[in-house]
Amino acid sequence: MEQNSKQLLEAQIRECYGRVVWSHKTQEKCADIILKRNNLLKWAQIILSTLTTTGLVATIFGDVVWVKITSAIVSAILLLLNTYLKSKDLGAIAQQHSNAASDIWNVRESYLSMLTDLKMDDVNIETIRKKRDKLQEGLASIYKGSPRTISKAYKEATKALKLNEEMTFSDEEIDCFLPVELRKIKK
């Protein structure tokens, strides 16, 4: 009975670990996407402001109708962009995603440690259950306070995890970070 309980618990914790890995990477990618979007919109503001100012200066020194019309259109676009950005602080939203990713990272590492503990066979099942329940409560709190992610972030997380293998390391890669005495592959 004890062995079956341990296997079931390990299966559940593995599933939770997998979900947390995806959530962490999705929050990271969402922060990156929103930050890029924010930077692009800030540059658009600068360019549109420059064009508007240039058009106004050109109008002062000359009376060209197409410059007036173009300046008015560019100015209207800038007004719409400024209105949009006034209601959305993309920099703050990106930071919230980044904070959520950091919080989720800690939970991810705790699940990994629990899986390691289970494999060591000298751990009490009830202790692992209590740790699991505490992690789930903490994770629920993190999710409640974090902003929703966007589908593009999930797609980029999928690419990062499945194709680019951002969460996986070969023994050789890990050994590069370790002192010779701790390396798995001795040369």
C-alpha cells in the first residue's frame, strides 16, 4: 500500500511540476512580449512627435497644404496612441509578469526538490503531502495576483521548451559549471 501511495503521489507531483514549468516560461515570455510592445510604442510616440513637430515648423515657414494635412493626420494618430498608453502601463504589466515568473520559479524548484526527495526513499509520505499542499496554496496565491498571459506567450513558451529545450541540460553542459571534483563526466 505504501509503495502504491508513493507512486500516485509522485505522479501527481510530476504533473504539477510540468504545469509549473509551463506557467513559469509563459509568464517570462509574456513579460518579454509586452516589454517589446511597450518599447515599440514608445518609439512610435517619438517618431510621430517628431513628424508632428516637423510639420508644424514647416507650416510656420511655408504654406504647403499637403504638409498641413499630413501633420494633422500624424497628430491625430499620436493622440490615439497617447490615449491608449495613458490607460495601459505596459511597463508595469511586463514587470508584473516578470514578478510572477520569479515567484513561480521558486515553486518550480520546490516541486523538483520534492521529486528528488521521493526518489531518495527515506522520506515520509505525509511530510511530502504537507509540502505539496503548502506549495499548491502558495501557487494559487501567485496565480491570483498575476496578470493573465496572452496566447502568443504560450506559443513562444512551447517553442522555448519543446524546440529550444530551454529547461534541459546535457551532462556536459552542467559539468561546465561545476568544479572538476563534482563533474559527472571525468575527462
